[in-house]
Amino acid sequence: MSRARRSRRTLIAAAVSVAAATTAVAVTATAGASGTKDQAAQAIKGGKAKNVILLIGDGMGDSEITLARDYTVGANGRLNMDKFPLTGAYTTYAVHADGTPDYVTDSAASGSGWATGVKTVNGRISKTPGTDKAVPTILELAQQRGYATGSVTTAELTDATPAVLASHATDRSCQGPADMAKCPADTIAKGGPGSIAEQSVNHKVDVLLGGGKQRFDQKVTDGTYKGLTVTEQAEKLGYQVVKNDKELAAVKSVKGGKPVLGLFAPGNVPVEWTGKAAAKGGTDPQRCTTSNPNRPAGTPALEDQASKAIKLLEAKQKSRKSGKGGKSGQGFFLQIEGASIDKQDHAADPCGQIGETAAFDRAVKVARDYAAKHPDTMVVTTADHAHTSQIVPLEAQPPGLSSTLVTDEGQQLKVNYSTNTPGQSQEHTGTQVRIAAQGPQAYRVLGVTNQTDLFTTVREALRLR
């Protein structure tokens, strides 16, 4: 063994030792609030994971987490995402074409970072920053090794965060065949892979659930499927297409190798909660409405989509064990995104934002409950970038938009949005964000890491090479 490799192993062993000591103290002190001793012990062992569930709260910085916590479970309460045994932070910056840092990332560059392990420019999907070359993604590597794969989102399935797993595009706007203006070299006519929608179904990801039906209704302009809509292309490729909660519930398996495509909204899936948006000079104290008249009946909740995706991917595992195709002994990789935390933050809509964070947190519980019964599953929850909302004193008079909420504790809370002038979309911020994990290799999230390190964490957990 080389000296460098011995040094590397020594450093890892030391990190695990420190993590064990730190976690033991933390778990004892919190009496299980941050995860059980057994979970902590397993999380620092290392080892191989059979399954990985990666949960992304889009735009879910510490401010967004704190706001949802304060409103829903109280300042001294704990969300499901607060209960992981190991917690760290990671930096989220993008890069310019020459590799120099761009301190505030968008969702395309940040998602490409954990999907590929390579930093890229804002707006690009799983391609290099300077040469615009496709980089293999964690989902593609998992597929090559025989893992079942899935992606669930409350955004369009062609939006940046789901797109980074199963497509490569010069610009995130190239979502459907009619949207290719900024990606001329990616078109099928030019020998490219096509739009994000076309690539996603061509990858035959086992489970794709989210919004974006409008992209899949566009017609393919070149190649084998010319003249068909992308949905029809998916059906030709064997997909079972479902459009509401009843149709999703009726799907019993990824039968005969037939993947599942769920399209539950023309665009982004409508949010769960509503209320008054923040305003210049503030709002009267308000309680959020935990419903949305613009959310159609039959729209499945994120937690239900997550639960169904896990069941379908697990069923595919079992079919492989019985010799019905694929590689035996492998598990699954699943990404779950709560997308509209970000979108409501952009809109300075605190109730929409809190409701989407709460919905995401219920999906976190689904994943952790599964892992409790399947300890060979690594679960990671994090964000792609931070965002604008800030909790400020009630007497503050911030220059931007603000709203006063009446929390479930009966107390008033003021939230401020001031990263752009009123009337403009609020902006991402460049601060580091939380990452928390449990299961094999979870110790890798400890400390302050880089967003690209998440790619390595998942790759090492699944032993992907």
C-alpha cells in the first residue's frame, strides 16, 4: 500500500473516531431529539448502503427551516429533518466558465454539483463549465450498476433539480422540444440528446413523478420519435403514464421492466398552503390557510409520491432477486425534491413557503421511517442553496417586503424579504446550507464540506465506480 493511501485511510479512521465521540455526546445530551444512539452508531460505521434516498429542499436554507419550525411545531419543537443523527453544512457556490467562483448559485449549477461532482456555471445542466461537455451523473452510474432509480419533485420534472440527474443541457430552459433556443448543439437534429424531457424518458428512469405535463405534451421534432409527443415517446419506451393520485395508487409495480411516469400538473404542482404575500410596510398579523383552491383534487401529496416511489423501487429489487431481469442484490437510488419552498420564497409568500417546507418535512419522515426498518439505507436531506426569508424583530421596519404571522404557538413572528426591490423576484443567497444524514457513510456529511462532496458521499455509499 502506498504512503498516500495509508495516510488517506488514517485520516478517514480519525474522522470516524472523532465523529463517534462527538455523536455519542450529542445524542446523550439531547435524549434522542437528534436521532437514536443506534442510528448514530450505524451512521459512523461507514460500510455499503443498499439504498440511498436523497431529499432536496429547494431554497431551504436555515432561515426557511427555522421559519417552518417556529410556525408549525414551535421554537422549542423539532421537525423531522431536525432528527437526523449527523448534521453538517456545505458550501454552494457555482463557478464561471474559467473556473473562478460565482458566489451565488442557481438550482442548475448547484444540482449539477452533487449530481456529477463537478462545479459548473449557472444555468447549465450536468455539463462542464468551460467546454460544455456532458459529465456522468450519480443516477447514470447507479443505473449502470443495476440499481433501480427514481426522481420525485413538486416542480416540473424538467426543472433544474430533477433535470440534473437524467439529462445534460447547455441551458436549463431547454425543457421540451419546443424550448431548445439556447441549446442548438443539444438538439437531435444536430446530433445531440434532445430536450430535458426527451432525455429523461430515454434514460428509462424507473420512477419519474412530478409536474410539467406541458413539456411532455410538446411534439418531438427530429429522430425516431418525430411527430409524437414526449408522452407518446415515453409510452413507446414502455412507460406507464399516470395523471392523478388514483392512477398512481393503481400502479402495483414497475411491471415487466415498465417504468412509471407521473404528470400531476401542467407546470409546477400547486402549493398546499395559501395566505397573503409579504408587502411593503408589512401585513396585518395572519394565520396561514392550510389549503389551496387552485390545487386540483387528485393531486398526490409529496409524502404519498415518496412512499409510492419507494414501494415501486423496492418491488423492482425483489423482481431482480427472483431473476426477472437486472442485476440481483442491488438496491435503489431515489431523489425527492420539495421544489416550491424556493418558488414561494422568490414570490415573498411566507404561507406558501412554510406549507411546502412542512410538506417536504413529511416526505423526510417517510424516508426515515423506511430507513428505520431498512438500516442499510442511507438518507440525506439538504438544500441546493439558501434563500431570502429572514425572521426579524416585530418592531423592525425593513426596507423590502414583510409579513407578520401568528404561529401555532399563538405568538407573532415577522418575516422579511429584502434581496431585491419590491415587485421583483426575490433572490437566492450565497450562504452555506445544512446537510444531515443517517445510515452507511453518513459520517461524510460532518463538518463543512463542498456541495460536490455529496456526489462522493452517495457514490461511496453505493460503491459506484
